[in-house]
Amino acid sequence: MNPVLFPRTKEMLLSMVKAYPEARFMAGGTDLLVALRQKQKALPPLIGLERMEGMGDILKEGEEISIGAACTLKEVASHPLTRQHLPLLCQGAASVGGPALRNMATLGGNLCTASPAGDTLPALFLLDARLDLLSETGLHTLSMEAFITGPGRTALLPGELLHRIRIPIPQNAPIQHFEKVGNRNAMAIAVASLAALIRMEQGLVAEARLAWGSVGPKVIRSSEAEAALVGKPLREESLKEAAFYAGKAVQPISDIRASADYRKTVSASLLQRLILYRDSDCRGEQS
Amino acid sequence: MSKPPENAPISFFLNGSPLSLSVAPGRRVVDLLREDLPLTGTKEGCGTGECGACTLLVDGLPMLSCLMLAAQLEGRNIETVESLEKDPVGEKLITSFEEKGAVQCGYCIPGMEMTALALLRKHPEADREDIRKGLSGNLCRCTGYVKILDAVEDTAKNLTAPKEMP
Ligand SMILES: Cc1cc2nc3c(=O)[nH]c(=O)nc-3n(C[C@H](O)[C@H](O)[C@H](O)COP(=O)(O)OP(=O)(O)OC[C@H]3O[C@@H](n4cnc5c(N)ncnc54)[C@H](O)[C@@H]3O)c2cc1C
Ligand code: FES
Ligand code: FES
């Protein structure tokens, strides 16, 4: 029977990685344990992250919010700092599974799983999250673009840990909205999702950032759709025009949850629905 | 031939009492409870985190015992459905579930009740929408949910109702 280890410090963690090169990191275990059980083999050595110091806290550091990778999605969705500054991320985190799952599943785990349907990914892309990776050779930082290399694939090297997620606080109070369409309200993997960050100036869109999840191998952005909104009021006509480009940009597949055509339609509709959320606020979770 | 499992000592609080035992660290908590202890109130439905039947409270928070390993329990405070009748909120939940007829086969009920317990402890004023969201990770094959929601709402009203003057 392989050990299940719980390091408390970086030093302990790195020495355990050295002692058990075949070990897997386990944060909440909600992806890992399901995947390992499917293989029906004995568990490999596991290095659990739930007791690591400096990986379960959310801090304001200068003009950034810094989130420990082992923070649960419940913490991310309900923390006063994220609710105040990053409602987009709160909404994404609150969309994952049900309440008990969110008490276990972590932000770092959602990122490292790198599923095209990962509900926090579109928000982290739009918010320009920086990811601090820790290994024997020290700390280094990657952008989301560099970290997510494909469906289920990341730039993590063997034994390398995602330590913290750092997010610049968006300036000038942009509209932040995330919406997910699944086959039912809770516990459903997204068929399509949209994260939007829209900065208005004197009633006109000054900047629009849009990212779709679950409709391509990675999170999809569309510069055409973004450009179609800039300089215009946030109204039905401009959203419709942008939605046309959205339908062209996404590259969905058909699977058991939905057909590619349906996903295209939903991607465009999600954008048009932004009209409903012009005054959107954080819909994270109660603490 | 596979090696016999090596057990490791763990200590935690189970339903208020300290407990030390020797267990394979990778054993699932749901198996530890149901097979080793044996506390069979906790149910396993899907085994993959989707149904909520195996919900228990860890340091007061609902978690899924089918996705949790014995080693994770070290130093934690675990509450299972077996402790419900000794809890002031739990006691009211049991009564409301009975009065509202919120049970058919009963399989999902331990998970429902433990989830509701955590919710009402924190938010005794929870309204129907809060309760619906709170229970959104617990599946029931039988009741259609209405009576379950009725029962939890009834418990909440009981908890927040002003005490009658003697
Ligand atoms: C029933 C159910 C419903 C779900 N619904 C959703 C949903 O709606 N939306 C959604 O996005 N996801 C969903 N998921 C997937 C899963 O819960 C999330 O991806 C979750 O965020 C994973 O986090 P975790 O901490 O449990 O990861 P774990 O399972 O612990 O780890 C996942 C992977 O990442 C690695 N890892 C974890 N943390 C680190 C780290 N800090 N550094 C390096 N590697 C690390 C692990 O080794 C493992 O390979 C669901 C899962 C289940 C079981
Ligand atoms: S048995 Fe654990 S969630 Fe279904
Ligand atoms: S009462 Fe049968 S599953 Fe809920």
C-alpha cells in the first residue's frame, strides 16, 4: 500500500517529491480519485496539498489578488476579496458541481485538470491570471496561455507544483459576468460557458474581453466579437453582431452532452444574453 | 501477488468522541465507516461524487466520503448521520422529515439531512431558494424533492420562530 503524505512546508513537499518520484499531487481529489478508480489499479503514492502552509489563503498584495492553489472553490466563491474584486471568478467557481464538491475541489485542481469545460478557466484567461509554479529549481511564473497547452494538458513538469494564482485587480469597475449552460442546474459539466469583462465609458463599450469554455480544445476568444462591441452602447443590435463572430470563432465538438451545432448556437446566445446582465454583480456564494 | 496493505495509525473525532485506529491510508472514508466501524447510516450511491448520498460533515462542512481517503481524516472532526438525533438542529430535521413525509426509499436521506444540517447551522434563516441551492448536489430517485424541501424549510421556520412567552 502506497503512502498518502501531507507536507506542511515547501521543504517537506520537495523532499517528498524526491523520495517518491512516481507520486501524484492530490488537492481536493475530486478529479484525481475518480480517474484513478476508473483505472482500477492500486493508488500511486499521493502527496496531499490540503495542509500546505501558504496554499490555502487569499490575499491582497499591492494591486493583485493572490490565491493559494489549494483554496477550495467554496473559499474562492465566498471570500470578501474575490467577491469585491473578482466577481467573474466567483461566478465561475460557484458553477462547479454542488456545495459539498466545492468544499473539496480546489482552484489549483481545476486549472491542473485543464478540462476544456473547467468552469474557472474562462475567467482566469480574461483576468490575465499569472501562475506561480514551484519546483526544485525554484519559482517561475507562467501566463494562462503558456500554462494550458491543450485539452487535459498543462506545462507542468513532473514533480512541479502550482503554488499560487495571482490576478491583477481589474480597474475602472468593468462589468464582470460568467454564465454556464449545462444539462441541468447543478453538478452538470458545461455544454458551453461565457465569461465577459466589459468596461464602459460614457455609455459606450471602451473594452470588451470575451472567453468561451467547453466549445474548443482550449478556452476560445474572438477578437472580432470583442471589436464588434467597442465604441457602441451595450444593446441588442451590437450584441447580435458580435454573436455572429462568436459563432464563427468557436470550434465545438459533438459528444454525449451536446452536438457541435447546439454548442455554436448556445455560444452566440450566451453573448446576446449579456443584455440581461448590464448591471451584473457578484453571484458568488454565501460564506 | 499483491502485498498485504500496510496500515497506519490515524486519530480523529467521530460524532464527538475521539477515535484512534489503524487503517490503510488509501482506504475510502465511506468504506471505513460502513465496513470497518461499521456505521452504515452513510450510503454510497454513485461512488463518483455525483449523487451526494455519502455526504458527511468534516469540520462542519459537507463533504463526499466516496472521494475522501482515510488519511485525510487525521485530526479532523467528523459527523455522520448517526449523530443527528443528538444535535439540536438535527433533531428538528428528523421530526420535520417525518411530519412532511419526505422519505420514500430513504437511500438519499442521510446525505440530504447532513447537507441540510450544515446549511441550517450556518444560515438558520435560509429560505426555500437557499435550501434548493444548498441541496443541489444531492440526488433523490423517489420523492421529486418537493417534500424534502418542505421538510427543510419547516425546520428553518422552527429554528427562527420567536419563542412563545411562558
Ligand atoms: C461530480 C463532479 C462534478 C464536477 N463538476 C464540475 C463542474 O461543473 N465544473 C468543473 O469545472 N469541474 C467539475 N468537476 C471536476 C473537478 O471537481 C474540478 O476540476 C476540481 O476543481 C478539481 O480540483 P481538485 O482539487 O479536486 O483536483 P484533484 O483531483 O486533487 O487534482 C486534479 C489534477 O491536478 C493535479 N493537481 C491538483 N492540484 C495541483 C497543484 N497545486 N499543483 C500541481 N498539480 C495539481 C492532480 O495531481 C490531478 O492530476 C466535477 C467533478 C465531479 C466529481
Ligand atoms: S456516493 Fe459519494 S457522491 Fe455518490
Ligand atoms: S427517497 Fe429514495 S432516493 Fe430519495
